[in-house]
Amino acid sequence: MLPITTEHQRYWNDATRELFDIFAEMGLSPQPTPKFLKQPQCANCGHCAIGCPTGIKWDTRDLIEETLKKGAVLEKNCRVKELEISGGEVTGLVATRGLREVRYQADMYILAAGGFGTPVILESSGIECTRTLFVDPVLCVAAVRKDFGQDSQLLMPFYSRQDGYMLSPYMDYLSFFFDRRWRYPKSDIISLMIKMADDSEGAAEGRAIHKGVTEVDKERLKRGVRQCRQILARMGNRREETFLGILNAGHPGGMLPLGSDSANSLHDARLPGNLYVADSTVFPEAAGLPPILTIMALSMKVAGKVRERL
């Protein structure tokens, strides 16, 4: 169903190849990252995370267009407030469009507002979630080499799985735009990403997100930072020449985790009978890896359950 490929490695530039070789020399077992590309060759603009200008990168708009052709109706500029529940069933969905409140009714409801949004909607509807939020923290370690050119390359072209986290080359646009330590030309920055599977402790509540960094999390981050600095040292950068990015949340989820009693049905006992959740909110723990394939597989499974029910 999806154009997944690793053939993009044929088009890596010298910067990516140099990093890949260093990872391999250090025994980090780098692997080309599977990518959603309609064709393997891209423009090498490095804008994967902020919008592919050529349309080569596949995204879910293709699925939305296909769904609309089959008769679905897409309601845009609509903010879900809560679900109306009566007699163990959802009887309506309340949302706002501008200043106007609107209400929708259906036989079945699937909530997929993401790891931050879904728990807020559930709790606004009287369904209590657990304080088991994970966010897959992301931290980049960077250094400078003039005209290195990592910015003009696919983001995360390859990755290395470690114990509790992964490492990958990644141009950190968040830090580049908002952290003064990153005030260099993009082409001069070498940036390595640590994406970590964090402890499931925290919550998204209303407009607030409560999330700390546990001692286990700190130890994993320290190990990742140490490895990144070792990689950068092999490229000629001393420890004092490296700088960190902004610690941020990669993939939130986990506040309605599936357990042994709900894994087969994909339906938590706290949910009304005609409501399913189809996003990372139901993940039992952090993976520390990109979750999109897992979420899509979960969504297809939920769709199958709904079809059986209807």
C-alpha cells in the first residue's frame, strides 16, 4: 500500500557517506532508514520535516483524497471539544467551528487526535486516562564543519539502534530557528539525533502537559550524548566544540495503554462500546522509534473491527 524504500542511499552525498562509515567503524551497525518516497531520487533539499517541495515524499493526503472519492465528508477548521455519552454509548460529538458549536452523530466513533489530543478529549468526556505519558524525547548533538552539506540531504538517512534509544543524522530545525548556539549557516552544521524511549510517567491535561525526565531517562541521554561526541571527535571536533539542541518531544502516546485484556479487541474497558482509539495513545510503552507504520497498522486493524461491528 505504501511506497517504502531504502534505495535513496544511492543518492547520498559525501557528508552522509562519511557519517555512515564512521558509525560502521564504531560498531554501531547503521542501517538505511526505510522512507516513504514515491521514487527513490529526491531534490536533496533537506526539508523533509517542514514540507517536501517536490511532492516525492508520500504523506497521508493521498489516503484522504482516496477516501473523499469514495464518498467520505471531511470537516475542516473544526475543533473537537468532547463526546456525549449516555448508557455506555457515544451519542454525539461536540465541536466548535469558529464561534459556532456543532454536533455530529454516528453509529461508530474513532478517535485519533494524537498522544496529546486524544487523552484531553477523553477526559473532557468523563473518561479517565492513566498518567503514563511517554514522548520519545529528541536531543541533537552538533558541531561545525564549513560547507559540510548535511542540510541538503534526506533527514535521518540511516539509523543505529542502541539500548533504549536510536542515533541518526538529523538537521535539527527547531534548534536552528530557536537556539542561539545554532547560529551558523545550515550547511556548516553537523547534527546527530538521539531519539529515546522514555519512562511512561506524565500526563496531558487540558492545556497543560506534565512530563519530567526520570533518572533512567537521564542516564540514557548521557550515553547517547557521549556516543554522539565520540562520532564528532572522529570527524575532528573536540568535546568543547560540540553543542546541544533543544530537548523536545518526538512521539507522544501511552495514556490509554492496551493490556492483556484489551490487546485482541483493541478496545479498552473504559471506552463506550461504540468508540475506538486509533493512535499512539493505546501504545503500551515508548518505542523510541518512528511510530507511523505501527499507527497505520493499528488503524487498519481498528477499521476491521468497526466493519465487523457494523
